[in-house]
Amino acid sequence: MNAIPRLPAMPPAADTTIPAYTASGNERFLFEKAWEKRLPLLLKGPTGSGKTRFVAHMAAKLGLPLFTVACHDDLSAADLTGRHLLKGGETVWVDGPLTRAVREGGLCYLDEIVEARKDVAVVLHPLTDDRRILPLERTGELLAAPPSFMIAVSYNPAYQNLLKNLKPSTRQRFVSISFDFLPREREIAVVSQESGLDEGAVAPLVDLARRLRTLKGQDIEEGVSTRLVVYAASLIAAGLPRAEAVTAAIIEPLTDEPEVRAGLAEVARAVLG
Amino acid sequence: MNAIPRLPAMPPAADTTIPAYTASGNERFLFEKAWEKRLPLLLKGPTGSGKTRFVAHMAAKLGLPLFTVACHDDLSAADLTGRHLLKGGETVWVDGPLTRAVREGGLCYLDEIVEARKDVAVVLHPLTDDRRILPLERTGELLAAPPSFMIAVSYNPAYQNLLKNLKPSTRQRFVSISFDFLPREREIAVVSQESGLDEGAVAPLVDLARRLRTLKGQDIEEGVSTRLVVYAASLIAAGLPRAEAVTAAIIEPLTDEPEVRAGLAEVARAVLG
Amino acid sequence: MNAIPRLPAMPPAADTTIPAYTASGNERFLFEKAWEKRLPLLLKGPTGSGKTRFVAHMAAKLGLPLFTVACHDDLSAADLTGRHLLKGGETVWVDGPLTRAVREGGLCYLDEIVEARKDVAVVLHPLTDDRRILPLERTGELLAAPPSFMIAVSYNPAYQNLLKNLKPSTRQRFVSISFDFLPREREIAVVSQESGLDEGAVAPLVDLARRLRTLKGQDIEEGVSTRLVVYAASLIAAGLPRAEAVTAAIIEPLTDEPEVRAGLAEVARAVLG
Amino acid sequence: MNAIPRLPAMPPAADTTIPAYTASGNERFLFEKAWEKRLPLLLKGPTGSGKTRFVAHMAAKLGLPLFTVACHDDLSAADLTGRHLLKGGETVWVDGPLTRAVREGGLCYLDEIVEARKDVAVVLHPLTDDRRILPLERTGELLAAPPSFMIAVSYNPAYQNLLKNLKPSTRQRFVSISFDFLPREREIAVVSQESGLDEGAVAPLVDLARRLRTLKGQDIEEGVSTRLVVYAASLIAAGLPRAEAVTAAIIEPLTDEPEVRAGLAEVARAVLG
Amino acid sequence: MNAIPRLPAMPPAADTTIPAYTASGNERFLFEKAWEKRLPLLLKGPTGSGKTRFVAHMAAKLGLPLFTVACHDDLSAADLTGRHLLKGGETVWVDGPLTRAVREGGLCYLDEIVEARKDVAVVLHPLTDDRRILPLERTGELLAAPPSFMIAVSYNPAYQNLLKNLKPSTRQRFVSISFDFLPREREIAVVSQESGLDEGAVAPLVDLARRLRTLKGQDIEEGVSTRLVVYAASLIAAGLPRAEAVTAAIIEPLTDEPEVRAGLAEVARAVLG
Amino acid sequence: MNAIPRLPAMPPAADTTIPAYTASGNERFLFEKAWEKRLPLLLKGPTGSGKTRFVAHMAAKLGLPLFTVACHDDLSAADLTGRHLLKGGETVWVDGPLTRAVREGGLCYLDEIVEARKDVAVVLHPLTDDRRILPLERTGELLAAPPSFMIAVSYNPAYQNLLKNLKPSTRQRFVSISFDFLPREREIAVVSQESGLDEGAVAPLVDLARRLRTLKGQDIEEGVSTRLVVYAASLIAAGLPRAEAVTAAIIEPLTDEPEVRAGLAEVARAVLG
């Protein structure tokens, strides 16, 4: 009857492998316990600390379809729950990703939730207390979440400010985990595996990244993500001289200020020798 | 004639039990007297002090269908009263939750009303004085509320500010009740019952929560809700070590500041031993 | 030809009685003279001083259909004059309440006019000078107000500010009346009659209200309305202890500040004995 | 072909008399000369100084159909030029008042032009230089104004501010006239004629108004308009005591401040004796 | 196939004469050279310095169809490029003036470009570098400008501010010309020709205008345009006394301040004798 | 089935030549390595430093279809991904340029990305990490980018501010290159080739530009682009005197301030002799 058919869940057939994930603490055990009790989960941590991949890893491990929503300034409740669209002159209803996760079961993951509009938090409230329901005012439905439904959200505490934050009435609905960067040895292993550069060549890059992370809040806004280290290693593996790779993949992405850039280059020369 | 049929009231069949509620004062008697006189009710109190569950409890006890609306920045009067939608090329009218409560009788509950847009307060005015009417300008109807109609609203005084508050002309239309957290023994009983953890293990968690609530307004924005204590107890019951459960379910949801987190962990160690 | 038919005037059959109104000054005589000369009327006064009921009273007494519009932030000229709607694929015109009052005759009352958008004042201009016309630009009509048309507006001077006020070019189109609370004896009579509580029990409540009104502008934003005194008396009549009724119906609606609340409770104890 | 037919000009049949107007300077001769040369005209002056009636008077005297537009915050160029509307599934074009004045000839009068949105000034530019054209971008038409077309605008200099003003590029397209209140004797004659109160009783009211006008910019924002004096005289003629009429029609419309009101009442008592 | 046909270019038949233009510098030669090299042109200058007429003059002289767009606050890229409209139930595309100029060839002139919304500048970028293309994302077309296409924009530097200006990335795409008022003798000739007043009577008016222009930035925001001098001369030619014409056409359009007006009248008396 | 057919890629047939590009550093090699590893690329640099042409050059050299999007204040994610449009009463989907680049393969280039709305950055996230996917929530598709897909963005660090910048979570997804102006000799060669003016005549113009670039941040907001030097040389080649060409093509585009303009003219006279 819906002229625009229900959208099928993300095709699990194409990728049945569990994404690799290197844990840095008790996050896997905690996720499993939260899942056991169906408690909502909040992941906090800096850029590139692996929150999104962790969620993908756990969803695959638990066999849950994953509905990821990257939040932004204009994301509203209707983007999550669904909308009426015109189709052949008729108004039909199209589920949003949150509604799909509730109807079909699965893990709904809202990345960077503080970026979204305020009505998004409100739509989560009845799903994150003992009611576990999703009222769809526009269709008149009152969906009860199945046992296979779970919700996780993430945000970067460094980005919170007066205008963008989670109200206590929302925060206090989530069990929370703080994320941080990988320990040195594990980061070297991960970078080497993803870039194809051997661990010996990767180690000084990781040391440089760890050194630069200590400057966060002083000259640079955010620490170097593991992703950037992988980029640098990849460029080196592709034949770019190391200094040029470090400039392009690590230093330039961190700052636009000539003085800061010069300072970081100095640090790089000192660390890399 | 309406191609989109009137939405039936929330299915009472699925849940005919009265939600458990542990009173902390005279709120039940006061609610009943307000209901007897059909006076509008305003519930004030912090996050997690049980306002929403109290309303569900009283609605079930009085046998009133409950129409709950979680208010947010973009909620407008039309979201409460209803809208015209296109259906088969015709414009049809779909009642909003407030209109349904007036037509069908029942308790309409607007949660966090100060979050809503300003025109929401105005639509409540003729329903909250001796007229007890709801004019629907867009359909030309003038609905008289039946004797089975009552209205309750809530808000958290801690969130009021210059931009978001209730004007005296609205406030003075409601009998008001202030909510606070449960007394110690009752909170222990509630947490034990909801988490399945025995009262002896719950008691130190409640003591910690009570201790942390005294810090409100100093290092933390809002006190620990009973819900978070239930979360911590549930994780412990599921096998997570107590310290990790307290960190994930009580400390992390309260703050993102490393120093504050360390201070709260200190308090936790002191209280829990 | 209009698929959506003209809306009939508010059903006068259901309520042919004249709403009770206790005058506090010359407002009834002045209203009659303004009506005699068809002069527009502006009612000024605090919350709960009886402006809305006065208008209902005078409309009923003069036998005028009453079109009340509660103004708010998003109320625009089109909400007053009318709109084109889609109906069966055709665009049809639906009169707003102001247009209806002009077409059918009657008293159009705009409550809290300073809340409305600025274009609302402009649409009133040609109706409030010697032209007494309503140009409907969107339908091409130029309606002349019949002799049975009158306009009244109200606002609360306490809410005016730099952004929300009436321009002199609008204000100077209205004969104006200031409202204030009822004198003591009349207020006691009104509260007793509406709550069913005898005058002896009502008197101390009114004395408390009058005492609290003197605090306006100091600790509380607005004085206690007669409505709140009726609420307190009603709860007492329903069996609630007087102290609890005064807290719920008079003190809690006035403030959220613990210190102010304590101070008001002190005043209540002193006045009520 | 247009399903919504072109709107006929304002029905001149209903009112073929020339509205009375008492000149206070050379404005009639100047208007005629501007009309002779087809120069655009800008009328400046305070509330109630007779700008709107002057335009109606001149339009009738010169036999020009009058298209009046009261400008406001949301008035945009499309409100003046026209819009596409849906009619029977087809998009049809409906002329706005400016376009009608250009097509049919006549005087287009934009009252309080500084209130309108900025694109309104721009649409006037090609009509107010030697081109005298109105390009309708949405219909692809380029209308040349006929010799019977003239444009006049007005505004109140007291309302101009940083956000709301006329840019020099717009102002310098208009011949300008400043308006002020009528001289004493003429104002007495006008008020007497419009209110039906004899000149002897009107004189002290006019003297009071003239006295209060000298306070403009001190305690009151704007001087008393002649309209308010007519209101006061009308109420007196209807039987209201003079003091009450002066309070309701002159003092209350000027201020909400109790102290200012008391001061004005003092002045009234002194002037009226 | 387009139910709404392409709009024909502005009818050149109606006016094949070249608008008169009196040059004040090398602007004609520079325009021709820019045209020869197809370089975009930016005209800067105060109100009434003849930018718009200069463009009309050059377009006629070079035989280029002229597409003029008066920019304003709400003018967006889509107003220039085109829109989809509903026509008979089908979505059809209607070219905007910029697209027409690219398709048909001609001079596209954007008057007061700093007033337009920011996306307007962006749509000009690929047309004002060596690509000379106009990508129409909504229709999927990539239009190459023909050799007969040229673009000119103008703005008044006096109106630039922090919010409204041209970014260097836009400015540096245009060859620029500054405009100023005509030299004395040429201005006298132009005013005399356009007003029909003889040069002897015009000369003192021009001398007054030149004197008042020296006050710009002190008491008045902008100098007197030649248009205003033409107005004054026209009114004198029509029989208005010179002093009244100067007041209405020169002094009143410059200021609303009584003191400034008195000062300018003083200057006028001194200059005119 | 889509009534509005998929838009074909930009017609490569019309221009199969590789746009000329003169490198100033290792940018070509770095681009190739980033392409080899399919890493996203961020180009930073001032106006006119050749970023856009560099991208066109590399796309042509690598044989990649190029999808350029000039970002602006109102550019939203939907402008990149696509929209539903009404067609024959049916809702059809039309791909945006980013979606086309993902479906068809090719280089998607977002120019001045900091100008775009915030949701644009979010839509890039899953395309710029190891997932390389583009979820189209509105169509329910999950597009995997083909090996022939690459993404590049650019911005001008001088324009960044508190409101407009790239968040670290976005920046750290891109390998970055800083651009600057060409060395003197290369710039002379480029200008001579593009303008047709011989190198001897071009050299002093380039020297002037280089001299003026040192004033950036003092009197002028941005240095002279190579494009402006080409303009000046073109005008000279067309016969305009050098001084006039320099004024129109170099000095006027840099400033509106008379004093600054005089200072720059002074510098020009000194440099050009």
C-alpha cells in the first residue's frame, strides 16, 4: 500500500566479516553487559579514537543490523523517525533510520549527537527509559522496541559548548564510556597493518603523533588521530619522501598558522631525527 | 470522510497494570483534589525525580487515557492541535494529541513545557480557565472539554532562563507541585526491585548518589537520578565489577571534565569503601 | 463554490447567559460609549485582572458575537484575515477571525496583541480610522465594516519591552482603559462564589493575596491573580489542608527560587495566623 | 485564461466624494506640480499628521484610482508585484497592487515604507527614474508605466533607526514634503466637525493636545494625534464626563508609566481648569 | 516542450536609440577594451553618479541585449539562474536573467551586487575566469558563454560594511572603474536638457549641489545626485517657486534632522542669493 | 523509470586537452600519491593561487571526470547528494554532483568548503574513511565508492573564523597541501602567455604584484592574484595606457579607500617607473 516501499536494512550479505577492532580498555565487556540489560550507551572521546569502528565491531559481533546516523546542525527528529512524502498524488510515510531500527530490531547509532537539533534528544527519551517505546505522532503509531533493539550515541566532549551540549535529562539516560587513543605498541601494529608499511618505519610516526598529542589545547585544537598516522604511512609506502608525507598528512591537517606549522615541523624533525 | 482516520487512543489493553510509584510527599492526594476540581497541574522538579512516572501512575489509577507530549524547541501549537494533510488530492484534518485528549477525554501531559515554542502556552489558556474550551481556528470548531479532560505540565526549574520560562499569565493558571528525590530507604527499595540486586548491595550505591547530589551546582550541573543508580545496580547484577559499573553508570554521565571526574571517583571510593 | 464552507459564528445558542463580571471602575460605561461611537478599545492591565472576562461580559450584554484571538509570537496578519487552502485540487479562500467579524458583524478581541507579529498591527490600521475598511489583498476584496463591528485589543504593560510594544501610530488609534485587581470586599465575594468556600474562610486568602501583590517587582514578577485565590479556595473546599492549598495554588505558582518561596511561606504564616 | 481573474480597481462608485482635507502648507500645490512632472513623492511626518488622508484627497481630486499598501516587516517585493498561485492544477499569475497601478494607471501609495523588507525599495528603482518601467522577472514582462501612473510613499522620521531607514539611493528618487500638525484654529474646526462637539468645548481639548505635543521626546514618545482629540470629543458628545474622556482617549494612549500618567493628568487639570 | 515558454529578450524594438550619456573620464574607452577582451567589469561609485545609465548607454552602443538585475537582500543564485515551476502538473524549468544572457548572448548587469545573498557571488565565479561557463546543477546543463556574453556589476563603496562586502576572491575577478559626479559645466547642460529649464537658471542649482556634496560624511550621508537637481529644475519649470522647489527636491531628501535641515537651508540661501 | 533522467557526466569530448598548470612545489607528485592510495585531499591557499586550475589539470591528466561544486552559505548536504522533485505528479529522485561522482566514478571537488553549511562536512565523513560509502538516507541506498572515485576540497585559511572553519574531525580526514603564488619567473611566463603581452612588458607588472602582496594584512585584505596581472596585461595589449590598465585591473580591485588607493598608486608609480 506504501507506494514507496520500506527500505531494506543495510545489506549484511556484502560484508559478513567483523571489522577489526583493537580494544584499549574494558569497552567490549561493558558493551556486552549494557546489551544484556538493554541499557542505552554513550561513547565519549576525541576525533579518531575509534568510536565509530568500535560500534561497527560490536554490532557485527552481536549480529545486530547497524543503523548509523551522522548528526549535524540541521538533523531533526523527523530525519530519525520518518516523513510523509508525496507519491502519485498520495501522501505516503517513509520510515527514518531510528524507526527502522525499532521496527526491524538492531543497533541504532547516532554519531556526534550534540550536533543535532534539540528535538532529537526528546525523541530518544521514551526509548531510553523503562518504556522503550517510540511514539510516531504523525502516523498515530506507538511502537514498542523489540528485545533486539539497542541505542548508542557518541560525542566529542571537546566540542561541547554553551549552545551545543547534552542536557542532564538526556545524559542521565545513558551508560557512558570514555575513549582515548591506543597504547603505543597497539597503535604501531594497527598503522602498520592498515598502511602496509613495516612496524620499524611506523614506530617513529607513532612516536611523533604521541608527542604532538601532548600539545593539544596549547597550539593545536585536537590531537593527531590514528587515521592521520595511517595516511602518512600510506604515502610513505607509496613512495613519497617521509618528510613530505609527514607535512602533508600530519602537520598541515593540524594547523593553518605559519608559526604553529613551523613549531610542529621542528618537533617532527626532533622526533624523527 | 477523513481519508486519514482518527487515531485511536494509546492501546490501554496492552498494559492495564498501574505503574509502580513511590510517593515522597502529598502529591497523590493533591493530584486527586486537583482532578476533583478539574484544576490544571504543574509539576516542577529536577531530572529523574519521577514526574513522568507519577503522571503515568495517576492516569492509570484514575482510569484516564494518557496523552504525553515531550516538548522541544520546535514544538508548536499546531503539533498539539492538529494539521491539514494532503490525502488523495484532498486536504484532510488530523487531530494532534491535545485535541484528541479534549475530544476523547483523558489526561494530556506536556513534559518540559518551557522547551516548546511560545504559541503553545497560548493554546492552553482557554483550556485552563473557566471556559475549558479549545478553539480550532483552522477547522472552525470550538471544542468544549468534557469532564474527563485534565491537563498537566512539567518543567525543570534548573533549566529556566531569560529566553525559556513561563510567563506569569501562564504559570498562574496551574496548581503547582515541587518534586524532589525519594527518601533513602524508599530509593533503596525501588532500585533493588528494578535492578534485581539485593538491598544490601544497593544501599552503598544510593548513599553515593545522595552524597553526589549535595555537589549539585558546584562541580556538577544536576544531581544523580534514581535511574542512573538503577543502571549501576543492573550492570553489577549482570556481572560487571562494582567500580566499573559506578564509573560507567554514575560518574561518566555526570561530567566530561577530567578533574571533576577524578574528584567524583574519589568521593565514590570514600563512600563505597 | 467554496469547497470549505464559511465557518459559522461561535454557537451563541449553547451559552446565552451573560458571564458574571464585577466592575472595579467606570469600564462598563466607557465601553458602552466607545461602542456607541464605534471607537476601537485598548484594555491594559496585569494578569488575572479580568480583561478577558470583561470583554466576554460586554459582548454578551450588547448582543455581539465575540471573535477572540489569543495572540502569540507566530501570529501573523494572515492568521487574522484568512488564507488560501488547497481543496480538491482547487485553491479556496478561508476567512480568518478578523475577516469573519467584519463580514458577519461582531466584536473582534485580540488578547495580548503585543505578542503578535508586526504585520498584525498594520492590518488593523484601516479598520481603526474613519475608513473602517479591511482590504483583502489576496482576494481583491475591500470589505467595509458594518455598524455591528467593533474591535478591542488588550495587553499587559508589564510585558512590554524594546522588541515587543505598540508603536504610537497603532496606540493612538484606541481609546484605552487600565485594569487593576478588584477591591477587597468584591474579591472576597467573587472567590467565595466561584469556589464554594464561605466568605469567612476566603477573607484571609484574599488578604494574603493583597499582601503578596505589594511585593510585585521585588521578589516576584507579577501579583497573585484572583484565579489563584479561587484555586486555593477550591482545594480547601475539596478537603485539602489550608497550608497545603496555599502552597500549591498560591506560593508555588509565584516562584521557583527556594529563598523566595521560604519568604512567601513566612508571609503566608504571618497573614493566615 | 487566468482562472483567477484580474482584480478590478478599488470601486470608485461607492465613494465619489473627495475626502475632506485641511492643508497646513503648500502641500497641495507641490503635489500637483509633482504630478504634472510625474515625479515620485515622499511624505514625511509624525503619526496623525494627515499624510494618508492627504493622499486620498489628492487622488480623488486628480481623479486617480488609489492603490494603498500599508507596509510592514514581512512585506516583500512579491507582495507588491504579484505571485503565481495554483488554480485547477495550473500555475496562474495574480498582479499585486503596484503592478495593477502600473497596468491600469493610478496612484500607488506605500504607507510607512521603511517598515517593508529591503527588496521593496529595489523594485521601486526602475519606476522612479527616467525609465518608469516595472520589470516582472517572474512573468518575463517589462511594463512601461502609463502617463496616468504616479507613486507616493510615506514614513515617520521618528521611527527610523539603524536597521530601518531609506538608503540614499532610494531617498534621492523622491521629491519630499514634511508634514506637521494643523494650526490651532483649523484643528479646532476639524475636531468639532468630526466629533459633533461644539467649538467652544473642543478648544480646551486642542489646547491640551498642543501642550502635550511640546513634551514629545521627554516623557512621551510621540505627540497627541488629532484623531485622539476627535476621540475625546466624541466620547464627551456621547455623554462621558470630560475628565474620563480625556483620560481614556488622550492620556492612557500616550503612556503606561504610572508616574508619567500622573504628570500628564496634572497637565490636563492645569490646562482644562 | 516547456509549457512555460522561454522568455524573449527585453524588446529592443521599443527603444533603439542609444541613451544619452555624458562621460566624466575614460570609462567608455575602458569599457570597450574590457569588452574586447571579454573581461568582467565592476563599477564603483556613489548614488546618482550615472552607473546604471552608463551601462545602458554602452550596451546600446555595442548592440548588446541588456539584462539588468537590481540586487537586494533576498536575491539568491536561483533568482539569477532559474527555477523549476509547476505547470499543468509538470515541473518545468524557467531561465533566470543570468542564464538567459548566457544562452542568448548579451550584457548581464547586476546592480548593487553587495546587497545580494552570498551564493550569488559564487555562481559568478566560473563565468568570470577563463572557463566562462555556467553550470546549472538543477538541470544538469553546463552552458558555455558565447563570445557575445559579458558581465558587469556595480556597488556603492559607501554602503559596504562587515556583513555586506565583496570577498577578495570575488573582487579580484573584475576590472574596476570608480565613478564620480559630472564636472560643473556638463552637469548644468545635462540638467537643463532634462528639465527644460534654461542653463542660466540651472547653474545656481548645480552650484548648490556641488556645495552640498562637500558636506558628505559630515551632516549628510550621501551627496546630492544629479537626479535631484533635475527634479528641482523640473518643479521650477512647472511653476513652483525656486525656494520651495529646492526644499522639496534637494533639502528634504537629504535629511530628516531639523537642525541639519536648517543648516542646509542656510547654505541654500547663501548659494542661491 | 525516472522521468527526469540521470544527468550525464560533464561532456569530456568538448575539451580533451589538459589545462595548462605551472607547479610551484611537489603538489603534482603528492596528488598522484594520494590518488594511488585514494586518500582525500585538502588544498589550502589564498585567492588566485591556482587551486582550482590545479584540480582541473590533475583530473584531466589522470583521466578522471571532474565534478566541481562551488560552496556557499546556503549549500547543504542535499545539494550534494540529491533531491526528490515532482515530475508528472510523481516524486522522482535526482542525483546531486557528489552522488554522481560516486555512481559514475570521478573526482569530486568542493571549492571553498568552509563556506558550506555544516551538514556538508558530515556527509563527507563516511566517504573519507575506510568505509568509502555514501549512505543516501532518502532513497535507502548505500553506495560504495568505486576505485575511480576521489575527493578533494579547498579553502582559503584567510577566511576562516569562529563561525566558519573545519572541525578537526573533518580536517583530520584529508591529506593537505598549502598553495602559494608562483615564483617570479614562472608568473611572468604565465601572464605573458595568457595575455599576449611580451615578457618584457609583463615583468614590471609582476614586480608590482609581488610588491603589493607584501602589504597583505596591512592596508589590503588579500594579495594581488595572478589573474589580475593577466587582466592588466590584457588591457595593455588591447591598447589601454599602462597606468590606466594598472589602476583598473590591479589597484581598484584591491581597495575602496581613497587613502589606500593613493598609497597603492604611489607604490605603482615607484615600481613601474
